Amino acid sequence: MRILITNDDGINAPGLDVLTQIATAIAGPQGEVWTVAPAFEQSGVGHCISYTHPMLIARLDPRRFAAEGSPADCVLAAIYDVLQGAKPDLVLSGVNRGNNSAENVLYSGTIGGAMEAALQGVPAIALSQFMGPETEALDDPFQCARTHGAAVVKALLDKGIWTGDDYRIFYNVNFPPVGAAATKGIKVAAQGFRRDTAFSTEPHLSPSGKRFLWIQGGPQHRPTEPGTDAAVNLEGHISVTPMRADLTAHDLLSDLAARLG
């Protein structure tokens, strides 16, 4: 199996080393693991592509490349330049430092990489490690993802639903903010929504007196509705959420057509 890995935390991120271990275990001794990841951190870029300017790409090792672009850029660069149009069998994106549950999905470059792979017709899984007091107390905060990641990916490859329609299914996996031994197993969960918290801005003045804004995230340990992703993560479960890039509100189409007809 030929596996492409990418992330949004950057080519030197510790989560990418975890993902390399996961991908190597899945690919097997006869397989190949190719890395094309952002040269610099790209957290929060979502599914953006560098449409208006070129990106520099550098070969670091025979199957390891860094690109000055987003995760979606990296997937495009991998397929059409590095691999010369030969699509990989699987794309894995992550392992993100921090959860991509609930509304974080909409901002996540980790998700953006997996989404672009799905749009290119390649099976894809995004993986993220929820962080918290328990993980920060560990020598390896990625312990849960490192221990259980390969088994989750293998389960999805063996038993997951992989569609061949225009907007193909891809998967969002979030490992809970606990140690490996305390993990309770997999739960299939819908994307949730954290109420009473949102991204915002915080102003700061530079030494020269110029005013800048930092984007500020909201509290991450507020549970979503029972049974949805962040809620099951905070209960100690690995959440698995099937996703597709189609943003249409299909449940409203008929009613809206009747109202406007």
C-alpha cells in the first residue's frame, strides 16, 4: 500500500512522527509512506489552496517533502508533482495537536487535507489528539493516538464505508484527552457544536504603538450534545465521524423550493 501523509502543524511537528509510525504499520514492509507537509504551521487554514501565488517545495529525504502551502496544497503537490499523477491508496492527515471536534472541523487544516484527498478520489482519514490536563501530564501527550491509531485506521479500511460518488466520504478521528490505557474504545459520532463559546479577537499593541489582533479560541472542554464528537471524546472515547464536502442543507431543499415556487 502507498500512503501519503500530511498535516497542518508543519513538517517538524511531533504529531507527524506519530502519523509516520501509524502509516508505516498500515503500509506494511512492502508498502511506501510518502510525506508532503507544510514547511511552516498552517493551523486554522481550513481547506484553502494557494490559488493566487506559487509555493516552494523542497525534498528533504527520498519520500519526504516540505511545501510552503496549506495541507490541501500539499495533497495537490503530492499527487501531481511528487507522485507524478500516481494517486496514493490512502491519505492520512495529522496527527493534529489538539482536537478537531465540533466547530473546529470548519477551521481545521487537518480536515482540509483529508477533504482535498477525498475530492481527488482518494480514501482519506484525518486524525487529531484532544489535549487536556491528563495528556499534558504524560511523557508523550500523543500516547492515545500513538497506541490506538493504527488499529483505528485498519478498522476503517476493513469495515468503513467508502463511497465512489462525487463528494466521497472521508473520516474524522479524534482521540480522547486521556492516556492510552484509559481509552474506552471507538464511538461513531456526529459532529457536535460547543454552545456559548466561539473564536474571537483580542487586540494587542506593538512596541511601536500599532494595533494588532490575535484570533482567540474558546474553551475546548465544554461537551457538545450527548453522543456527538466532543462529548464522547471527553468521556474517553475515540470518535469516528464520516464526512463529505457537500455543504448543501439537503433537509431544507424541498421546503425551500415550495416556499419560493
